[in-house]
Amino acid sequence: MNPIVTTVLQRVGLGVLTLLAVSVIIFAMIEMLPGDFASAILGQTATPETVAAFQRSIGLDKPPVTRYFEWIGGVLQGNFGESFSSAGALGGGHAKTVASLIGPRLSNTLFLAGFTALISVPLSLALGLLAALYRNSIFDRTVNLVTLTTISVPEFFVAYILMLILAVKFPIFYSLANVSPDTPFFERVARTALPAISLMLVIVAHMMRMTRAAIINLLASPYIEMAKLKGLAPSSVILRHALPNAWAPIGTVVALNLAYLIVGVVVAEVVFVYPGIGQLMVDSVAARDIPVVQACALLFAMAYILLNLLADIVGIVTNPRLLHPR
Amino acid sequence: MKPSAAPLLEIRGLHIQGQSGEVWQDIVKDINLTLRRSEVLGLIGESGAGKSTLGLAAMGYARAGCRILSGTISFDGLDLIAMPEAEKRRLWGTRIAYVAQSAAASFNPAHRLIDQYKEVPVYHGKSGEAEAERNAHAVFRRLHLPEPERIGLRYPHQVSGGQLQRVMTAMAMACGPDLIVFDEPTTALDVTTQIEVLAAIKELVRNSNMAAIYISHDLAVVAQMADRVMVLRYGRLVEEARTGEMLAHPRQPYTKSLWAVRSLNKSEESGGDVVLSVRGVDAAYSGVVKVLHDVNLEVRRGRTVAVVGESGSGKSTLARVITGLLPPHKGEIVFAGKPLPPALSERPKDMLRRIQMIYQMPDMALNPRRRVRDILGRTLELHRGLSGAARENRIVELLEMIELDAGFLNRLPSELSGGQKQRICIARALAVEPDLIICDEVTSALDQIVAEGILKLLLRLQKELGVSYVYITHDLATVKAIADWIVVMQWGKVVQQGPKGEVLTPPHHPYTELLLSSVPEMRTDWLDRLLNARRVGAQATSA
Amino acid sequence: MTERVDIAGVEERPRPTEPAQPGPFATMWRVFARMPLSAQFGTVVILAYVFVAVFAPWLAPFRESQIVGAQFEPWSAAFPFGTDQLGRDLLTRLIYGARNTIGIAVLTTGLAFLIGGLLGLLASVVGGWLDQALSRCVDVLMAIPLLIFALVLLSIFGTSVFNLVLIIAVLDSTRVFRLARATAMNVVVMEFVETARLQGESLLWIMTREVLPNILPPLTAEFGLRFCFVFLTISALSFLGLGIQPPTADWGSMVRENATLIAYGDPTPLLPAGAIALLTVAVNFVVDWFLHKTSGLRDEA
């Protein structure tokens, strides 16, 4: 078989295994719950009967292995179980499914992350390339100092400064990003602008620095010196000799930063009260609504693993040694 | 004045500095160089001599972190220092070409060889695609590359090192340049592969009227190529002469030291009781890749067994098997009459003491954070239980044994020269009075004069202490200097072994013959004669 | 004349020996004077923060949780930065915050280095199955974004300073493990480590005497970077209400508690956020200089 196909298949297999292992870890967390957990959830008024009923309802009476397979089987069909928030209404009330909580918020988060990525990826690649090409120039030094500062500060600092300046002092943007499913597209973009910009600032700084480092590393290769000594102009050296070998490192940089973006949305959503799954997760942690936390964590981890997998695959399919085996 | 009478390249008073940390240091200083058309100039020097920097400067190129401080570089009347980059680029590849040391790293992994060859003439508008390709095939054929029409379709990683280096030479010739700079083109290759590349370069240089600068650390190699040789040291000129004259009558002691090791010749001795015997050893890495097949050898007290082979011969693996780092698959090792446990962890401490090892890179064999006193002292503490004044006295004694003194006690490895570091490694091995020392290419990373000192030291210590050596090397000149018994290895097997005199005098085993004949000799006509002899030999066998 | 003519003119170029060492303070001052401006700025800022953290009780005008005025009082002579949502002096809270926030982050980072560094060293020196097992475990743990993993664990174990320190330290130790293992691997393959093995040195000796001293410079730089990361993570968690809990004064929580003021154009919440930002920027400037310096020295062959 073609080594590319084998290597990609191996890598995908490894990704699936990792995902499986992660799902086991996330599931196993519930085993570590302290004993008094149920009464903490149900409040001090809970009777021993309601506690027992609650424990039965989340399946604590069954062996963990059985419960894992029930849970993961449900997840594969899009069923993440029921939220604890309805636990108080045990016996009579209607149970809210985790999926119904996550569904609309997931698309909001994807919209925010996608919007951010769409602008930051090309911008940071271009800036990183320029900084690498004009290494040690005034431009490079300035960008280095600015980005070093940006990546060092907390996201909420950036977010509140933007809010103070661009929404309160000069009301250009909405200070809160409260969107609903029937918000029209352009209004949605306008309302999402501030969280997106604050995320962009941080992501672009990270991605640009990494791109710069990757390109500088590439330009130090002996074959680049050889290309120069063949008398090629800088543009040809970059396009013909550096670029074909740059896909793997660039893929890694992009994936790494989009993965970082995943975490960044949590804070940005809370600051701008944006109804995404980041905010849902934070609320659920505070309320100790474990099924929702588990589901959100699994989604975040899945996106993270998938991005890294994609980067690896880009590296594999552009590797000349694998493309042209001996 | 006719233009051809003027030199092609003229460098005057060149001074180049390189950045190291926060300070600038001289790399090349006060260099004058003149190169006439169709002349080959050899630049020779050891590590840090500044020869590569000078070679690149001849093209008007300075690497990042280097700066040309003063001097003039004039190529065919053009001032390369003042010339703008864009104009230099019109010269590079067409009138001045470069052949780098490591072809494997200098070819772009993403493109086919033929495309990288064609790039130069097509980019500079010297010929069309089809014509460039036809030319490539012709040059590839002249350089005896296999399948000259097809080899260009391969990618760099699909071609062997020696072939790649020949393709790079062909690429440099693509536009018929006036000057080629060869920067150690054969240093990374084994001796038998080196011959192919040397033959190819010689063929091209002889049959064109271009000039060349040939850079190498090996005077014997340069002697085959160059009309004239410049010897460099620490960025300055030591001596310059016509090649034949330099070999016959070197004026400077340093020049003479360049073949110091070749002048050593140990008188062969035999006898003594057997210290180590390796019996029918097979070894493999991670259980799969078999690197040793049925290796047998014996080492006698106070004698040196040289294990000779090229890369991939398994000679270093043999060392790992003897020391216990790699337990063998099959066979046994008997030490001082008793079978030695195969794995390091099973060997008693006294066994560990009796077998010591010295490595190729003294830089890596000494912990950069520990001082000489601690390095030597720890071994004494561990195996001899020495401490306090007794320990200190023994360390000083050891330092004197290796011709250093107590002034070195507080030095860190970074405050020692390469030769001094290797001496400390020898002292560490000797500290515990071993029976056997395994020397793995111990002089390969050192300059000739330093290597000579180390070899003499090893010989003296052997005479005084009666220690045995297993001396692993690829360099046959060293073998003459130190061995009593020679073991020749190829692809994990012992192809021939015997007393030194017997192995080095004909009739040889065919591989030993190939190995011996491939070592460049200090004669200007060595390569020509060898190629002739091989041609005659080939005709004789085909007839 | 004998045959050994060579030595006089041809011995190797001697290496410089180290100059006599001046006193520690003079050395420190010399190092400081030769830093670039950004690193000097960073050093001064870090020292100032340490000073404030150590002497907080003497510097603060009030006690840590003392209610001294009305809610959200504006900036005045009595309360330079006003009061918070409970009427506590903001300046006092900021000063105590330095102590709590930095202290907890340093403790967590130290713990992460202890766990990750030790296991990383062990994995690289022992190698084989132990290395494989540890590395695969770390791979899986690192497949979950740290903040997300921390959120899951906090939801299970509940939010307390003890849990917080332990959770973040364990999660962050995976990153330390990776670096310690990778840098130690580069040292372990060197022949001086092999020599130590051949001499029969113990595992502990090889780890602490042969390998560790050689990976200290990259680990030191990493400590700065990891500290920033841990500090930002803990602050983010506190900001989300899941980190350091009231009434402990802490910058991340202070941003959250006073966030509503932003909507009225009051920049007060930016003070604790800025305090966090300034420190991480300062540490990064110093680390950047340190990395540059140590990698520059390595070029010197």
C-alpha cells in the first residue's frame, strides 16, 4: 500500500484511540465524586429517599463499565444524558436533556470561533512571514515587543479594555454579545465583533510569533543557502524552495493556535455574555451539573484532537519522503 | 594587456569577522589570494581555519553572523564587495558556482534532481528546458551516474550520498562557470565512496578550462586536485606553494604536521595471554536490525587490536557489545578467562572497572558542568575508594601521566582544548588501572598534530602499564600507527583479520584491498594512478 | 635538531580561563547593566511585585477584608482607587492580592516542576517501558485542553485553594514533563552519561549529577513561562468564579467582582487585570532575554 495512506491511517487510528482514552478519563471523573455529593446537589432539604432516587437516576447502582458503554453509546447517537439541573424536580418534573442545552449554543460558539479564525489565520501567517523575512528590522522588533506583550496579558484584560474603549467611551460596537437563534446574520456579526476582536488580538500574536519562528528555522536550511548561491532572487527562493517545505510547520502552527482559540472562547464568552458552550460549561461547573460539564469537555477535547490530527495529516501528505518512497 | 593575463579572482587584505555570543571574532584575516583562469587552488586547514568562510567570500557571499570588515575581492575585474546583491545573483550559478559539503542537506527535499539541475540555466536564461535536460543527461553520463536519463527523475532522498554529491557537481557545471568553489565535497563520505566523487570532480575540472577553489582538511585529497595549495590556520595564511613542492619540501612546521599521523608506525608485537575473546557474536538493535554476524576476535595483554571498517560495518556496535550496553543475541564474551555477563547491569563492579572506554568526541564525553578534579576524582572514589589527600595526589599523578599538570584541576571542559579534553578522557579511563580500553575513533575528531600526540600518549601508556586496546577506526593511517593485530569489518562481518604486517601486505582480501587503495596518499599522482589501475583491472576482468 | 620540530610553533590555541570572580552583588549589577531595556524593565517590575507581596501588611492602609466604606465608592483621597462591591478598600485588596495571587501561582508552578521534572528526568534516564508508559499517559492527558480539564476536575472536587493548586499543578506538570524529558534526552545520549553507566553509577547519581545540571538553563526559562501560564490560568479561573474564593483578596476575582463598573466607563476593574498583565509581561521580557542569552552562548563552539 502507498506509505502515505498507511501513515495517515495509522495517525487516524491513533487519534481515535486518544479520543477513546479521553472519553474514559472524562467519564471516570464521576467515580471520584465525594460521598456527600448528592446531598450537595439536591440541597439540605434532601431526604435519604430522594438522595437514593437521584443516585439511581444517574445510574450509580450499576457497575461503572456498563455505565461507560451506555454513556458512550448515547454520545455516539448525540444523546449526552440528562442535566442535573432538573434533579431537583425528581419524581414529577420534566428532565432537561444535555443535548437540548448544548445544541443552540454549540452553533454560536462555532460561529464565534470560525469568525475569529477566518480573519486571524491569513493575517498572522502574512505578518509572521514578513517578520521572518525582515528579521531584526524595526518592523520585526516592534512586532516582537507588541506580540510578546499581547500574549502575556490575560484575555479578560484585553477584552475589558476593548469594551471600555470601543463600546463605552466610543460606542462603536455592542458591549454585550447577546444573540439569539433568530438574530439576522449582519446583526449577529456586529454583536459578535468585540469578542471576536479580543480573541483575534491574542491568537494573532501567538500564531504570528510561531509562524515567524517556523519560517526562520526553515530559512536556515542548507538548501536555502544553496538556492541563494544559485543566484535565485529572494522571491524565487521563498516560493520555490521554502514554501513547498513550509506546509508541515505552518499546519502545526495553525492547528496549535486554533486549539488555543478553543480555550480562549470560554473567557471571551463570559466577558461579553455570549451564549456559547464556554459560558454554559462555566455555569455548569459552578452548579456542579456534571453531565453537562462532561459533554462540553468531550466536545472541546474532540475539537482539540481533531485539529492536531489535521495538522499531522497535512505534514504527512506534504512530506516528500512519504510522497515519493524509495 | 590581454584580458586572460589578468587573474580571474584577486583577494587583497581580506578581514572577516564572525559573531560568537556578544563579541565579534576574527575568522579570516590578512588574506591575499590570486587565482588564474583554469587553475585549481587548494585551501587546506583544520577545524576553525576559516577556509569555508574564505571560499564563500570568493563568491562575494557572507553567511548570516559574518561581516567583511576590510579588503577587496575582485572577480574578473568586478568588485564583489561593492556589487549590489541583484548583480551578484546574475553571477552566481552562471559564472561562479558552489558545491556544498553535505549534498543530502543542500538539495531541496521537495523537488526532483533534474528540476533542481535545470533551475540554474533556465532561471538565468542560459538555455531552454529541453536543452538543459539534454545537457544534464550528458553530464550525468560523464560522471558515471547510473541510468543517466532516469536518475534525475528521483528525489534527493532516493539517491545515495556519493551519487548525490556527483549530481551536485554536475549542477554546478550546468552553465559552464568560470569558477567553482568546492567546499569539502567528500568529507562526509566513506573512503570508498570518496573515490567516485573525486574521480568525477577531477574529470570535470580537467576537461574544462574553468578555475576552481578546492577546500578540504585533507592534504592528500587536495593534492590530487590542486595546482597550488594555501594552508590556513586560525584564519591566517601559513604557507602557500605549488602542490608538488609543498608535499616535497614543506617550509612551515605546521604544514609538516598535517601528515604527522602518517609518519607514525608501531612495530608489531605478538604474544601475551588472552585478555578478551569474543566468540561467535551476533547482535541486533531492537531485536530486528541485525548488525553483527558471527564475530570472533581475541585481544592479548599489552597489545592493540584495530577494528577497521566504513560506516555501517558494525564496528561501533561491537564496542557496545563488549561493554555490555547491547547484550548480544548469540555467542559469548570471555574476559580474563571467565565468561562475561552479557548485560551491563549483571556485571560486577570490578568487571566494570577492568574494561574502560574512550570516545570520538571528547566534548560529549565530559560533563560540561563538572571540573577536571570532580571528573577524575569520582572514578577514583567509586572504584578505588580514595578520598581527601590520597585522591588529590592520585589525580595529580594521573594528570602528569597524560602530560598535563595540577593547574588543570579546577578547569571546566569548556576551558580545555580538544586535545586536552581527550587526554582527560584517557586519564579517566586509566584512573582505575583497567586491563582493556576500548577506543572508539578517538582521534577522528582531532586535528592531525593533536591526534599524533594522543596516539603517542596511548602507545607510551601501553608500554608502561601493559594495558590492551581495542582500537576502532575508519582511518587506515591511524591503524599503522597503533595496531598489532587488524580486524577488517564490512556489513557486520569480519572479512579478514591477522597480524598487522600480514593484513597490510598483499595479497589482500578484495575488500581490504579496496579499502587500502582508497586511502588518499601524499602524492600528486595517486588518484590518476589508482583510476588507471582500476580501469586496467576492470578491462582485464571483462576480457 | 630532532624530528620533533613541530611543537614549538604548532601547539593548539589555548582556551581562555575564566577571569577572577567578583562579589555576587557586583556580578548581579553587571548582568543587569548589560541587559536590554525590556529585560531591565522586567526585572525592576518583578522585584517591585515581590516587595509588595512580602510587605503587604505594612504597605496596605487597611486589613485585607475590612469593610471601610459604602459600595463602589469613587476614587478619593481616603480610598485612592475607591471601594469594591462590599465597601472594601480597593488599594488594600490589590496589595494583598499580590501576596495571594502570586504566592498561589508560585506554589503551583513549583509543585508542577517537582512532579513533571522528576518524572521527565526519570523517563529519559531509565528509558524503555517506563518512558513509554509515562509518555503515552502524558499524551492522553495533554489531549484535553488544560483549562477545560481543570473545569471538569473543579466541578467534581469543588472549588478550594487546595484543590485548585493540586489540580493545576498536576495538569501543568504534563507540560513540564514533556520539556524535561526532551531536554534530558539530548543529554542522556551524550557519551559522558554512557561513561557514568559504564562506571556503574547509580540511577540517582546519573539523574542529579550528570543530567540535571545540564538541563537547568532551559528549565529555568521554562519556569518563568510556566509561571506566567499558571498565573494566567488561575486568574482566568478566579475571574470565572471557580478559582480562589472570597473573601481572599485575589486579582482575578476582583476583576469579576467589579466588572459591572466598566459599563459606566469606570476603569477600576482594569487595575487588578492590569496588575496581572504587568507581571506576566515583565516575566516574559526577562525570560525572552534569558533564552536569547543562553542560546547565544550555545553557538560558541
